[in-house]
Amino acid sequence: VEYLTLIEENCAGGDGEGNGENLDLSLWIEPANRLATLLYMMGRFEESKMWCERILEAKPWHIGALSGIIMLCVKLNDEEGVRKWASQGMPRLSDKTARKEWVERNVALAEE
């Protein structure tokens, strides 16, 4: 819970309710990802998934959150979620064209 408090106290737009709904995570991605990981390890899958979703709203290219949310969807038997998030991950090394397009798309998003 210390990570959640730290994030809420230092992110503009925190709602003060402890649910993280209005947080600006743009400068707090790694602490938020660590929180999502801790929640996963504690078996709090729904909360962990919510944090992964928030991270991916701020940085859709975040590999840790992408792999985390896929694992969470598997744990939660969410086949549609697995397909959705897996399709947004970085393509295999063998598909150089798709990989290059993925990188270019996400660099453009980061520059916005």
C-alpha cells in the first residue's frame, strides 16, 4: 500500500479515493508497474490488471505491463483479453517488418 500512497500523493489529478482512477502516471510508470507486480504476486489479480491497464493507457509500449496483463488475463480466464493484449505486443524477431512498424508506431506515440 505504500506504493499506492506514494503514487497518489505525487501524481496530479489523484482522486484521493485510493482507486487510482484519475492519476497521471506519465512520470510514475515504473513504481506503478512494480505495484502491479506486487499485487499479482499477492494474488490480487483484478487490482493488478487495473494498474497494468492504467500503465498501458499512459505508455502503450511498456513491455513489462504488456506481458503482465497477458499473464493476468490467463489467470482470470479472459481469452479475449489475452488475444487483445498479445496483439499489441512487440512482434517476433523473425518478423522484421512488423517489428519495425511496431517500434515506429510507438516512438510516434511517445513523441506526442
